[in-house]
Amino acid sequence: MSWLQYAATRRQRAATACLFLTGAALIAAAARLSYANIEPQRAKAAQRRKVLEDFIARKRAAVAGPGAEAGAGSHPQPDAPKT
């Protein structure tokens, strides 16, 4: 027993091809829009990260108290990368 007992008509093959091409076009359009929006999203993420780092630095400075040097806390500063 075969999977398809009857051959598809010309109209059915045309409809299948149309639906396939429509789906492929929609996927291609979605991929293009997705890649077009990557840079603005990266910029927003970088800005959020900078704001968060500044906030944490202010909180650490407040906890360390006035007159405390930067990096004089209980955690040592990491070494500079070797080049």
C-alpha cells in the first residue's frame, strides 16, 4: 500500500506550491525583520548594563563610607589582562 493512492491534480500541486512559497516568504520576512532589530536591542542592553553598573558602584561607595578609597574593600581588584 502506498502513501498516496491517487496522484495530485495540477490544481492541487499548484495550491501546494503556492502555500509552500507563501510560508517560505513569511519566514524570510520574519528573519529579515529580526536581524534588522538586533542593533537597537544591543544598544538598549548596553545602556541598561551601564546604568546598572553605575548604580552598583554608587551603592558600594555608600556602603564603604566617606573617605574610603576605590577598591579598598574586602574584594581585591582583578589583575589587568596580559598582552
